[in-house]
Amino acid sequence: MALPRTEMAVARLVSEAMANKEIADLLVVSVHTVGTHVLSNFTKLNVTSRVALAREVILYDCAQRSASRLP
């Protein structure tokens, strides 16, 4: 998953069921900026909902953890 660091941070927070306002407050950015990152993630990952975005992030993180355990 080739997302810039900030977009990945937003995607991970979306996967934790956080609202855009909560994410904006946490990352100290505007709600508009968070919305832009979410929509960019939708396009880059070819998904159309926050649930689908969260699924992709969770699957990616699981794959990364599994790969790091390989000898």
C-alpha cells in the first residue's frame, strides 16, 4: 500500500472508527484536510466507503506483521 505517511495515519485512524473532526483534532489539521486525505485514500485504494478503507488498512497491517515474522 503506497500511501504517504499522513494519508496512512488518517487511514489508520479511520480504521479505528474515528470521525474526521476527531482525526483533525488529533493530527492538528483542518477537517477539510482530513476529508481530502480520506478521498485520496479512496481513489488510491479503489474503495468507496470508510468501512472498505478500514478493511484495506487492517489487511495491510496484518500482512506487514506476518511478513516481519518470517525468517
